Amino acid sequence: MEQILALIRQNPFFSAVSVIGTAVSITFVMVIYMVYDIQTADLAPESHRSSMVYSSYGYSYRKSDHSNSNTGMSYRAVNAIFAELPGAELVTYLGPTYLRYCGDSPVRGMRRTVRQGDLNDWRVYDIPLVAGRLFSTEEFDACRDVVVIGEQLAREAFGSSFPAVLSFRVCRSSHWQKLFCQLSP
């Protein structure tokens, strides 16, 4: 201890730089570990994150020189590629996000982010329902217009009390489409 104090007195600037450098290095390593831990920890709603594998949207090319390409995979393409993957317990599909004008009528609406998903989303992610129910296999297979909306959006659109099944509208391009709704938090 005496030697440390003697070195600090002899070279205060060098000692300060050494202490600050060591502290910054330790902090940096801790931040890297925390970010890694948060990205891989099983935290709700992604309670199965440690056993999940994510894929990007993917690209398809129509010409060998890649001059004509498309971004994104369809639901059918995702299932064709990943459904028979060895060790895959479950495959789910989340489409790209879109900004849409939503509300209970064309007059009262707000811009919100919407995303297409499939039935397995609710098995992969632990998102409890506030009211109503999830869409069924029959509704999904028939491509019925069904939407699950968040509690905050439901309260903004319908007020503090809302029924379990709501009539809700989402604007797709230039026309409003009436949808059957369920609620999630």
C-alpha cells in the first residue's frame, strides 16, 4: 500500500491516467457482457429467446448478375425453407412493418405500425390477451381480415371500456378495410 501511495505522489498524472484507463476498460467489458446477456436472455415476451434463430427478410434474384432483385420472403417461402430444418421445433413468420392509418372509423384514426404474422407467433412470444381471443386456424387459412391490437391503441380508439370483440378499420392504400379485432397488452 505504501508503494502505491509513493507512486501516486511521484507521478500523479500517470497514476490518474492508469486508474481512469483501468476503470474505463472494466466498464467497457461490463457493458459488452450486459448487452450480450440482454440480447440472449429469456425475457418476456421472448421467453424462448435462448433457443431462437432469426433470419433476415432474405433476397431473391431474377438475373444472375443480381440486377433484378426482391427483398423479403413470403409466408410460403419461409415455410418451404425452414419448416423441415433439423432441430426446429417451431417456425413462425413476421412480415415487414408498415405504417397504416388505424381507428374505429375513418374520421377517428391514428397512424400506427402494423405487421403481418401467423398463428405460431402466439406460441413463440408470451403476449397475454387483455380481452377477446386470438385468430383461429380456420380464419388464418381462409385469410380472413383479423387483427390483434394492443391495449394502448384500443384505449385510444375506444376509450377506457371496450368490448371483447371490436369493429376496427385499417386503411390499406386508398380504401378502409373493416377488421375483426382481439386485444393484447
